Amino acid sequence: ASLQKYKAKTETPFPMLSDEKGEVILQYGVKNDWSPYKRGIPHPSIYIIDRAGIVRFVEVRQNYFFRIKMSTIIDELKKLV
């Protein structure tokens, strides 16, 4: 629900995934081990995955207050075209 609110607030024009069980981050080998407990609890993250399923861009933030700019995401997406 919080991701949907964020998506609406930022007018994000592309699909977003909330991986609550951590299954996708394991499949793509992008598990976040920055947690002090080493459980892989995800922080706010951006993963851009191409149509072949290859991770092309990853941005993982520890601090919830500083998010990646939408313009950066759009620029990275344009590189895939």
C-alpha cells in the first residue's frame, strides 16, 4: 500500500515491485546485506531490469529520507531503448 501511495505521489510512469518476501532480490542476486542483522532486509531500492531479466541499474539507499531522483531513473531507462 505504501508503494502505491509513493507511486501516485511521484507520478511514476513505470511498474514498481514490492518484494515483501525477498524472493526476487534472491533470484537476481541483489540481496541487501547492509542490515546490521545480515538478514537482507531491503532498504529503499531501485532495480531496473531489462526485458531479458538482466539487472541494468541498482540503487540501494540506507537512509529512508534520501531517495533517488526520478530524473535519474528516467535517464537510466532511456539507456535501455
